Amino acid sequence: MGIFQFLFFFFLLFTLYTPMSVHANTELRSLMELKASLDPTNKVLESWKSGGDPCSGSFVGVACNEHRKVANISLQGKGLSGQVSPAIAGLKCLSGLYLHYNSLSGEIPKELSDLQELTDLYLNDNNLSGTIPPHIGNMAALQVVDLCCNQLTGNIPTEIGDLKGLSVLSLQRNRLDGKIPASLGNLVMLRRLDLSYNRLFGEIPTTLANILQLETLDVRNNTLYGNVPSGLKRLNGGFLGDNNRGLCGTGFPTLRVCSRFDNMNINQLEPFQSDLNDTVPGVNSHIVHNQGHCNHTHCSNPLRFPKLPIITGIITVGFVFMFAVFLAIFHYRRKKQKIGNTCESSDGRLSTDHQAKELQRNGSVSPLVTLEYSYGWDPLGDGWDNIGFSKEHLDKFRFNLEEVESATRCFSELNLLGKTNFSSVYKGVLRDGSVVAIRSINITSCKSEEAE
């Protein structure tokens, strides 16, 4: 009897332990694959060891439930730069996934929908791309979905309307387009819906006004149009619809009051056509009528003219014209300046030649030597011959080349005060002891000939 009891007890332990061991090994393999995908450099998740125990507390960011199954992964702001691996579907008991504020890229794996116990999904503030997988509508336990601040594209899946327990849906600052699904009105527990800074168009579904728990609806910076459901006025400041040119409504401080043109059926218009209707409201009915007719006959709408190429052409022609005028003015000013410089240089040459001849006629030795007295008085300056000085008195202040060479000690380098490419200035002492500055133009030695 004792042997049978022992065998039964051993069999019971084996049957209970084996599934737990297999399940633990499955989760460990999933974590290792997730680690390789999230942290390819192995700098952040180094503590995740293939032979370790995820529930021992040694795995950074991993927490287990009372059944020793992975229930929470919190790796927000860790600097992860990889991708979300489909292997995450192996963590069947995961209830919280927090991977926000990282640099993750790639697409959101559709296998994520296998996590039927997941309540909190935070993938915001990454570089995720692709579309939102419609399978997300199968995750019935979801309460918070935050996918904002990524590069997601495509439409908002209508399947999200099946998440009856969802309280927060944040999809702002992506590249989502299309219309707001009317199925979002089925989210009876929704408190916050943020769809701002996307490329959504169309009207705001009236079903959203039926969500009694809704506190905040943010649809700013899209291309929405039409009359905002009056039931959303109860949100007061909780409704944000700025920068949607086509939106209108009564009782909303940031919106214009609707006119009779806004009551027309513009749901069939494409986003860029709604902008045209806002600027030219008088043609709305004609556009709608023609478009409805063209949908059946495949004809073209004559009012859908290419505005952008025309505007671009006008701007280009304007720039070319301004550039041509600038070149003409520049060429004219350059030509005028060139003529003026030529005249000035000619006058300068004539003046120099005239002065040289005058100096030679008056008995000066060289037109290339000028004197300047240190105390600023020039006895040979203009005007002194008209105030009573005799010619003999003025002749005392005329010097020949020998006297100049004597005053400068034959243009010694010791007396050199300054030098340029065209002249040199020397200190000189005259026979009466006066200190003068002597400028020599193009003279290289005492024995060189004077330049013409």
C-alpha cells in the first residue's frame, strides 16, 4: 500500500511540475528573442541571461505575478534602439507593456494581438512606422493604448471600436489619414481620445457625442470639415478642434458659426477639395453635383484645376523678372563706374605731368622729391608768393639734388621713416638745422636716373 501511495504522489508531482517548467522555458525563450530584438547592442538588457530566472528580480524591467509568470515589462526611457519582436506573443500572461520614450523602429507586430490579458500598451514616443494592425481589436482586455509620437500611417482601424473596456486612446502626432471611424462611438468607457496632428479628413462622427464617459476629444491640426456634433458641447474646454479650416459649430469658442454652405453634403469630397470649397463657397453645390455624376460616368471635373502648378509658375516668372532687372541695374552701374574711373585716372596723369613740367620750369631738380617741414610750415606752399616775400628770399628754400642727398646722408637706411610700393620717406636735416621729411618716389639709389 505504501508503494502505491508513493508512486501516486510522484506521478502527481511530475504532472504538475512539467507544465510549469515547460511554460517557464517558453517565456524565457521569448524573453531572449525579445532582448535580441529590442537591444541588439546588449547594453541595456545585459541582465537578461539565458540561464537566469525572469521572476528572481535579476531581469531588469521584468515583473512576475503570483503564479511566477511574466506579467509586466517596464523598459520606458532605456535608450532601446531595436524593434518589437513577434516573440512577445509567447508571454501569454503579460498585462502591461511599457516601451515608450525609446528609439524603437519597425512595425507593430500583429502577433501582439495574442496577448489577451494585456491591459496597458505604451509604445508612444518612438520611431515606429507602418500601419496600426487591425488585430488590435481582438485584445478585449485593453484599457490604455498610447501610440502617439511615431510615424504610423494609414487609416485608424475600425476594429478598435470593439475594445469595450478602452478608456484612453492616444494616436496624436503620427501620419494617419482617412476618416475618423464611426465605430469609435462604441467605446462606452472612453475618457480621452486624442487624434490631433495627423492627416485625417471628413466629418466628426456623431456617434462620439454618445460616449457619456468622454472628457477630452482632441482633433486639432487635421483637415476635418463639417458641423461639429452639438452633443460635444458638454465637453466645454475638453473639445479641441483648432486648425481645421472646414470645422464649424455653434457654442464652440474656437470654431466659426456654420453657414448654409456647411450644411451641404461634402462627405464625398477629397481633402484638398474641402479647402477649395472653404475659399469659394458659392461653387459647392456645383462641385458636389458634378462629382456625383462623374462617379458613374468616369468623366473629369472641370473645376479640379491644378492650382499648385499655376502658383508655382507665377512665382517662378516673378523671380526671373526680378533677377533680370537686378542684372540690368548692376551692369549699368558697373559701366558707369568704369567710365568714371577712366576719367579720374586720365585727370590724374595730366595733373602729374603738368606738375612735373612746372617744377622743371621753376628750376627744381626733380619732380620726384618733395619736402615737408616737421613744424608744418611750407615756405614754397601756395600763396606765399603773394604776401611780400622776395624771389631771393624764396630761392633760399629751393634745393637741388646734392643738398637733398646731403640732408638725408645719401638717402641712408638709418634715416628711413617709412616705405611703400611707390615711395619712401626719409628724415632730413637742412643746412639751417631744420628737420624735414623727404619723400622719394621710385628712387632706389642715389645714382639712379629719374623716372619720367
